[in-house]
Amino acid sequence: MKAAVVAHSKFTVSEIDPRLYGSFIEHLGRAVYTGIYEPGHATADEAGFRGDVIDLVKELQVPVVRYPGGNFVSAYNWEDGVGPREERPVRLDLAWHTSESNQVGLHEFADWCDKVGTELMMAVNLGSRGLDDARNLLEYTNHPGGSAWSDKRRANGREAPFDVKLWCLGNEMDGPWQIGHKTADEYGRLAHETAKAMRAFDSSLELVVCGSSNAHMPTYPQWEATVLDHTYNEVDYISLHMYFENRAKDTAHYLARSLELDNYIATIAGVISYTKAKKRSAKDVYISFDEWNVWYHSKERDKAILEGGEGWPEAPPLLEDDYNFEDVLQVGCILNTFINRADVVKIACLAQLVNVIAPIMTEPGGAAWRQTIFYPYYFASVFGRGTALKLMVDSPTYEAKDVGAVPYLDVSAVHDAASGHVTFFLVNRHLTEALDLDVSLLEFGAASVVDDQVIAHSDLQITNTADAPDAVKPVKGEEAVVSEGRLTASIAPLSYRMIRLKV
Ligand code: AHR
């Protein structure tokens, strides 16, 4: 089976915003406690942060991390997490039916971000709270001093402002499960007024308004049209979320779902354009896809806690999906979709980063390891910086229910002109047949393969565990070659591949 691709240095989608490879840490399950923070752990630093986790996060070169939620933020009082630790209250978290000790809050998390070299993307509570708390938090976080809230921050040990630039105006406010759920009009008005107040403090902030929680919400996509109608001129991004599952164990259909993602992005890009025209506005709004991942493996397990059957446990295991090899392919296709839509999707956050539906897992008091999905995320984040190329792709297809024709070859490519590299990210969705790949590298001049990484396995269900952390990992591909301006390679059935060229 053959697939042909044409890549041309002048045919591009867009410069990629590095924040396309962001992630997310919520006060949920063991993401914070025994995830990033575990005083007493053998690798913990003086502040209690796990060094083994810091190393793995650094390896991923995560450019931005959204915090502190998620559903958690919609009933969170940020003041509970600042000031002397012994005075911080324990609160009941209604979103996940757990207890929150508040031993980690804004100061600790911002310090952790500095340690791992990432930007903090902060969400404000527009569920149980509103404009007033958002403006107080902003003053506490970003004002140098000489006002009530900024002086409190200084008294709490942080002289210089945190200078957080990127702010989410609530979380999934379209979801009936959200504490303080609102209609699109109620939320749109509140988000507009909150954005206006935040901009009055600092007009250079980047603000993200809530779009839909998924493309199956009954209010989608009217939600986006209404919310943007209220907020268009005050915000920079509209957020979208999507999670993927394969409960039916139908690999071909599962791997087709990135086309739904593509359609979701295209639809909201259309709503943005419509609103821009309606407002006669000169400014652009982009998509912040600030929650995405595979999420289904842990759902049965979590029911007891989420339904309150275990009381109010502190940092229990929740949403601990054990990712398998099949999920590598799905995550590869999702990342390709974001790269191919880099003109409208500027920020995307893999939800989440540690323990909770995460590429990094830990055992309390024990090891930290890379889940299977760590690898496609790693390759995209580290080697996917530059300009997304507009590829012409000719691939055989298969039919998937509710999706239509699905190309067997899923591919994106990024040109880093500064370093002189072109990197291809490829997934072969075919269950049994290899794809003979033929890429025409017009205009790139002399090129050679400098890296070729393959992730493949005969068992789709295999996972990486503390005892077998390397069951799934990339191996060096060997037969990709460039000759006379053509890259050729055989892409194995159900495999992920990264091929990096020096051009
Ligand atoms: O990431 C897990 C949860 O999924 C988040 O808290 C919420 O925003 C979404 O529904």
C-alpha cells in the first residue's frame, strides 16, 4: 500500500506557538500530592518537590502548565493556598469528592514552574465566585507592591510579582457538572466583565474564555457563538476540550476520532470568523485547546470515590489511566491534528501531566516512570517547534462510522528554519499492512535523515508499569532514506514514527 506526500518550504500552515505543547496540573487525585509534591520522598528537594518528576517534566520541555483546574477551580478559594502552611484550611473539594489540604498553593506551584522551566497559565474561579475574586487574585499575583493584596503577597514571602500573563476565565462553564454552571448568556456577561476588569489592571494580559467541554454538548456550537458575542473584543482565546476513549475496543474507529477533533476545530474557527465579521473587529481570537487526552481506562475504578462511597479522602488515586500502546497512536494523531491546525490552535494542554490521565506516573515513596503516551508527546514537544508545513497527502482510506473516509496515513511536518531541520510525525492506522511512504521534498535542497524513531508493538494493550517501565518505548528506525529529493520509508502497520531530516 502506497502513500505520497508533498512538502514544500513555501507552503506553510503557520508558525507554531510553542505553547501548542502545554500541559495541565489540577488539584485532583495524586497530581499534586505524591505527584509533583512529596516531602520525604528520596528525591524531594528542600521545598518537597520530587526531583525524579522534575527531571521527567524537564525532559518533555513543557512550555506552559494550566493550574489549578479543571473542575476543581470552580469552587476554589485561592486565598486558602497562600500564607503560613499551618494556618491553611482543609477544604472539601466538591468536584472530586476529596479533601484538599492546601499545602500547595500559588506560591509553591509558581516555584515549581520556575524549577521545571515552564510558564504558569492560571485559571480563575467563575463558578462559585466571580469578578471580585479574580481581580483580587490578579492584584496579589501581578502587582509589584503598595496595595493591599500585593503587600499580602510580599508578606507571604514573595517580593517580586509572579507576573502571570495567561489567564483562563473559569473552566467548562457549559457543563451541568460544573459548580456554578451557567447558561451561555450568564457566563458570557460575567466573562466579559471579568475580562474588562482584568484588562483595566493590565491590557497586555492574554485571556482565555470557555468554549465547549466537548463537541457533543447540547449547547455546542451555539455556546461559542453566544459567549464570543459577549466577549470577542476582550479575549484572546476560546478554550476547547476533548477526551478520547475506546471502550468498544474498535481500533480502526478509535483512531478515526482525530478527524472529529479536526472538524471540531474547523467549526469553532468558523464561529470565530463569523463573530469577527459580525463585530467588524480587526482583532483575532484563537483556540486554546487546553484539555485533551485519552481518558477511559480508569473510569470504572473511580466511581466509588466520585460517588462519595469512600468519604472525603485526601489525594486518592483518581483518573489514573494506564495507557497502552494503542493510545500512543491516538496521541500521535491528536498532536498531528494540532500541528496541522497551528494557524488557529495556538495553545493546547495535554491533560494532565502527572498521575491524573498523565504521561508521567509515580508511586508514593517509590518510582516515577514514563507512560506509553509520554513518547509521542515528547517527540512533538521537543522536535515540533518551528513552522507547520501544509502537506499534500495522497493516502488510501477506510470508512469509519460517523466519521467517513479516514486516511491510513496520518502525518504532520514541522520546518525549523533556524536549525535547518524538517521533522515528520507519522501514524499508520492500517491494522495489518505497511505503507510505502514517498515524500517529495520540493525546494528543501539536499537533505539527509538525522533521526528515525519508531514505536510499534504486537500487543495493542501493553502498558508501561513501575516494574516494566520500558515495555513500550521508541526504537531506532533504520530504512528511511532521502535520495534525489525524495524521502522513502516503510511505515509498519499500527505504528508511530518520527523522521527528522537535516535540510
Ligand atoms: O482533566 C479532568 C477534568 O476533565 C477537568 O477537571 C475538567 O475540566 C474536565 O471535565
